[in-house]
Amino acid sequence: MLKMPETRGSGTNKKTHDKCSPRQTPAATCNKAPSPGLPLDNQSTRPKLSIDDLKASVETIENDLWGNNTGIHTQLESISKQNQGTYEEITALRIENTQLRRELDLLKAVVTRMDRRMTVLDDGITDLRSRSMRDNILIHNYPHTPNENLAVTMPKVFRETLGIDVDFIRIHRNGVRAQHNGKPVSITAKLSDRSKKDEILNAQKTKKIEKQKLPFFISPQQPPSIVATKNKTYDKFNSLRRQNISARLHRDHILLGDGSTYKEEVPIITNADALQITPEQTQDLDSFEVKSTDPVVKDGSEFSAIGAIVHTVEDVQNMYRKVCIDPYAAAANSRILVYRFRREDGKIVENYHDDDEHGAGRRLLRYMQENEIHNSAFVVTRWMGDGHIGPQRFTIMESLINDLANDLGSD
């Protein structure tokens, strides 16, 4: 009789019979006895809870959720009310902010309109003053004599030097004390015959061409603003000619070699222009470095200066804008700009704005030229006082420029 081979793993031993098969039904009895000291699986160490205990736990949970003072529901209602109040406050602030911005834009528009109207009014006043002065001439450098009678003396002098007979409606010297440069005070004369004005100026021009020396110099009387504008044009023209830049004068403009009209590198900034500078531009200007001086007070007038190192027109514009948007400088009566820098091609760019402080920009630019101050821009601010300080104001301004140039280390 053949013997069947044993299948691997089919052998049985004592240990196999002692274990519970995983396929046994729950009713099957495990042959392995429980270890002494260990609880059976169906035995539990958790204490049994009664129905009263469960009810008490439910009541505690309900109180935590819905309690009148400390319940989560009450707290959530409080937070909801706070959020609602915060939302209402934010909404009110947004409405108020919108209203304030609308009012601010309106104020800016009103200021801009007023500034432009003031410009129109200033131009109208200048025109009226020009018309009132069209019969007037100024006589410069004529020596002062005690007890002089100009109504008798000057017609005789005109006849002897220019060969012209003139009569004056009024003639007077504009003060007695000599000017700061030692020259005699000028004389203002109103001609009875307006046609004599051109005749006098042409005769003086002829004498100058003939190189004949006259005891005076005559010019037409004009409002200070017109005189300052002409002087500024002449100064710029002379600056271009000194650097061999082709240019010529045509009335009150400068024509360049290519036929174009010269335009100022840095236009003057009015209050209306300053209000148009955007917050983004203002933020960019914050990083532009400038330095300032301490204020100087003289007879009620206050002077201060702001300066920066510049190498391009854009640098000058940024410095000028930064000053004009500053509330302290914006309140000043005058903001005199003067700048001078050397371009990469070696040409010097220089100019100024008087801002109604007639003669100040011209004087300060000349100071920079004489002291060889380059690559710098300055704004001198002045708050007018009750007293008149005359030419001393220029000395104060030059001192401020000198201090700033040394502080900046200008070339």
C-alpha cells in the first residue's frame, strides 16, 4: 500500500492545537487558557454610568452651549454684535474718508483756480504799470549835488550832450543816500512829449557807437518784473555765448543755432503745479537727499535755504519739487531757485528763478560763478517782515548759499 506524501506546512503539533484559529466563529472555544492576573476581553475597568449621571452630563453640555452668561451661544452672539459694530464703524469711516477726499480735491481745484487767477491779475497789474510808465525814463549814474534843481539842470544837460530839447512833467531823484555800490541814486523823469523817449534812446545809442562818453545812462522805466525777465534772458544768452553755443536774441526770446526757441530746463513751479504732484511722486521724492540751514531773521524777515548735489536737469527738478511740496517752504513769500552743474560733455547748465524777489536769483548765480560752485542747486526761502532791509537781504542769501555749499562739499 502506497504512502501519501506530506504537504509542507500541513503537519500538526501540540502548539497548533493550543491556539485559536482566526476563522473560528465567536461560539468556538479557544483551547488556550487566559494568563493569570490579566482581565478577559469582555471584562471592562470603566465604571458603569447610571441614567441620572448621563442626564447630568447632558445638562452640563447644554449649559455650556446655551447658558445665559457664559454659554458658547451667548459668547458667539456677543462676538457677532461686536463684529457688526466694527463693520458699521468701518463703513462710516469709509464714507467719511470718501467725503474728505472729495473735499480735498475740491480745495485743490479751488486753490489751483485762485493761483491761476492771481497770475492773470499780476499780469494785468504789470500791464497797467507799464502803461503808466510809458512816458518815463530813468537816468542812472548822474552825480548828486546839494540843493540840486533837476527840472532846470537836466534839460540843459540833454541839450548839451544829446542835442535834444526836452521838457519834463515831473523829475526827481529816487532818494538821496548812495546805493550799496557807491553809485548815485537814479532819477525818474516823466516826459511831456512821449515821442522824445525813442529819440533820446537812439541818440544815446549813437553816442555809444561813436564811443563818446556821457555823464549818465538812460533807460526806459518798466515794472520790476519785466526788468527782471529781461535781465534773466540776457544772463542766459551770455552764458550760452561764453560756452560757444550758437544763440541769438530775438525780442524777449533766445533762438538757438538749430532755429528752435530756448526753453528753460527747469520751469518755475507754482502752487497750482505743486498740487498736481501725485502721492506716488511724493513718495519717490522722499528718497532724494537734501540739506537745509537754520533760519536767519532780520528785521522781521526770515530766510532759510535748502540745497542738494545735482548732476542732471532731473536732479534739479526733483530738488525743486521736494521743496515746493513742503508746507513750510510753500508758505514762504519767495522761493528763489538757483542751480549750476556741469554736463557730461563739459557744458555748464545754469539758471535761476527770482519768484518775485527781483534781482535775487541773478545775484546768487553770480555768487556761484565767482566762487566756482558747481553741481549744486539751492532754494532760498524768504518770509517777508514789516521792515525793509534793502540790499542786506542779498548778503544774507549769499551767506546761506556759502554755508550750504560747504556742507554739501560742492565742487
